[in-house]
Amino acid sequence: MQSFARGLLGAAMVALATVPAPALADTPKDALVMAWQFDDMITLDPAEAFEISGLEYVSQTYNRLIQFDVKDVSRIEGDAAESWTVSPDGRTFTFKIRDGITFHSGNPLTAEDVAYSFQRAVKLNKGPAFILNQFGLTAANVDQKVRATDKATLVFEIDQTYAPTFVLYSLTAGVASIVDSKLLKSKEKDGDFGAAWLKTASAGSGPYMLKQWKASELLSLEAYPKYWRGAPALKRVLIRHIAEPATQRLLLEKGDVDVARNLRPEQFEPLKANSAVRLVQAPKGTLWYLSLNQKNPALAKPEVRQAFKYLVDYEGMGKTIMNGQGIVHQAFLPKGFLGALDDNPYRYDPARAKELLAKAGYPDGLTVSMDVRSTSPTQDMAQAIQASAAAAGVKIDILPADGKQVLTKYRARNHELMIQQWGADYQDPHSNADTFASNPDNSDTAKTKPLAWRNAWDIPELTKKTAAAVVESDAGKRAAMYQELQRQVLEDSPFVIMFQQVEVIAERNSVSGLIWGPSFDSNYYWKATKK
């Protein structure tokens, strides 16, 4: 472990040496240097990026039509769109595009680029495409449904009347990012919409431009001086993949990085005594959960599903592993969302779990594997669950791997147990209901693959209720429908939802202005300054 840490430290110093700077222990005045574990980043293409770190990257490099106020998520604001109107029947949204926005290439951003971006995302049909597909958009009709009537006007037609806020919040998602259509068309090969090129490149208009990405190693950004809101004060952002929290802390205290993102709770108290560092808490709409693949015959039994809900020591982990980084939360809607339940009906009760396992035909327990991303606090959570489950005769074999490997296995439904994070794609309750409580097609070849699908949970009735909730225009009735859905998922699902995340960021006092929003794709670097 010590030699590994020294290797990471050496790699960080080599990277810092490529940036004009004073000697060690002082980062450049015009650059933000961050230590973060981002090994889940698979692609830089906003039509495909669907991981926490990938979406945070997209938010630094692209504009969207609209966004929400990070301090008051009920307020939806214009980004590339300066205004919009909704037709009386609620099925046509018309956006006026702001004049004067340019892409990093120098090309002007127009409504035609917005239409192309949506059309491209739907036709590529990568993971996040369902956010647009849910409005009836298909490869066959998207060119007619999403169109530019002139360079400043975008028309967005949907298949039926939904709650208007649901539509608007969906358009704040990463898949709705606006790409440079002229640039991408020049990079297109064999009808791929430039996807092969954009996987490791950028075609945005956001405050930062991509300079370099090395998977699980380095992400380097450069300020875009013509950003429409004003050029970022810091000319560069250098993000190093540093897996070991102890190494992150060392770099931070030495002044070799400005920000550390993956520290452990036991490191918080010592840092509070460091006058050069401050801790920032940012509540997130991100959930930690344990999932049980229903393709496993044992895990598919209702009593086994419920037994696992009694095998997690929520309070114990909350006070130790998650101390300061999360609060116990067992419903699929995070606090702050319309209709969110604050009920936590489960507690650690191995005797109760053992009764349920015996009822399911496993009086002596069972053995299962658990896939775990090699990050903090995921590994610690896995070990704690392994220990607490053993009290009921459940043996868990932990299978650690990097983020990309774990996600690939999950998306192929090849796991047994898995600990994961889920961050809402947009600030509407349907974002989470549609993944935890809906599974329109449970076949291996399904086009839509929500979390319920990944765990082979076949739920036609819940799927219908989820579809009904999203078209309810009365906010009170809609909230009640989501509460009912959450209670049913709490009772019978293959999800053991454990915590709502609080991101804890350690910053050097020389840095100010970083925005840590309620989701990872509402973390923003462009207002940051340094003394």
C-alpha cells in the first residue's frame, strides 16, 4: 500500500510539472488542481456519458437549453435558451435561442445545433437516450418532432401531455447537451454522427475546453475565453485520478492540490484543525444502494429480498463509514424531491433475517458474490455488510474492480449482489421512479434498461403506476402517487437503499467560488478563483 501511494504521488507530481508553476507545495495561481477518483468515466460524448464523473465533465464543457438554480431547484432558468413557451395542450415547447453563444471551434450556436444534438442522441440510442425517448421520440420521427424553424427558434413536440416541469427538468440532463453540429459532421465516419471521435474529444460551448483525457489517470481542461457568461478566472483545471484517500489528503495538506474529493470520515477531524483547509458539505440527490439480481433463483425469492433489508447495519455504518458523507435514507426519492418519503422502516435485525431465510428454504443461509467498485466508501460498506450478513449465515464474497469493469458487468446483468450509487438524471421524481419502479421489457434484448431491468425485476403493475404518475398535472396528487410507489418498492424490491449522499469536499482556503450543487452534473468550476 505504501509503495502504491508513493507511485500515485509521483504520478501527480509529474503531471503538475507539465503545468507552468512555482516549486512543489504551491499550485499555479491560474489553475485549479483537483484530486478525485474518476475511474467510472467511460466516454466524453454527452449522448453516451451516463456515469457520475462523466456527467460532471459534460457540465463543464457544454451548454444545455435550460438549467435549474442550484440553490433553489424549483427555479428553472435559461441557459442557451433565453425564453420558452408551452402550447395550450402542453405538447409543444418552443425555445428562443440566445444570440452570441459560440462553440469552442468558433462556430455560432444556433437552434439547428440544438435540433441536431437531440436528433443525434435519439438515433445513437446510447444509455441516456431514454430521457428523450420517453417523450415519444424515435429515430424515425425525431427529425420532425425536434426541429429548428429558424436559427433562433427550436420546436420540441412530445407525444402526450405531461407535467410541464417533468419535461423541462428532463432537458437539464446531460444527454440534452448541445454539440457543434458542423464540427461533428466533419468528423463523421460510416454514419456514426462523429461518435468515435467524440468519445475522446469535445464539441461544446461551455466555460472549459477539453485539453487532455487519459482514462483513470488525468483530465485536463482549458478556459474558453469567449464563454457567453464570461471567461473563467482560472485558465486551467487539472484533475488527477488519485485512488487512495490518504494520498489525496497528503497532497492537499502539502498544497500540491487545491481540492480533494474522496477523503474518509476519519480524515475530517484532523483537517478541521488545519487552518489552510476547509471542509465543504454538499447534499446530493445521490443514493447508495445494494441490488440483488433476480436472475439468481435464491435472490429472486421475496423472503430473501426482504431478509437482505434486515442484514444492513444502517445506523452503525451511518455513524462510522458514512459519518458526514451520508444520511440513512431508504426510499428511492431523495429528500428535496416532490413526494419524497422520509420513512426508514428497516433496521439491522439478523434474527428477523434468519427467519425470512428459513421461510425461503435457506435455514443455514446462502453464499453470494458482491461486485464492488474499488473506491471509498464503497469498499468499506461492502466489508461492513459482509460482516453484518454473516450473523444470519449469509456468506458474501467481495469482488472488487474499477468503476468501468463493475458498470459493464452490471449493465450486462451478470452480477449477484452489487453496491452502487444512483444520481437522479434530472430534478423530477420521475427520474428515479422510472429506474427503480419501472421495467417495460424484462427481456435481455430490451431497448430500455433501467435499474429494475439490470436486476431482472419484472414489474408490469408498478410500471403502469409509474407511467400514470408522470402525466398527473396536479402536484398534490402526483406526490401521493410517488409516495405509494416508494412504499411498494420499500416492501418488495430487490433494492436495499441505504443512504443519501452528502459530498464532502476538502478545499484549500486559497480557492473560492466552486459550486457544489445537488447533483454531480450541477457541480461547476467556472466561477472558481484563487488568492
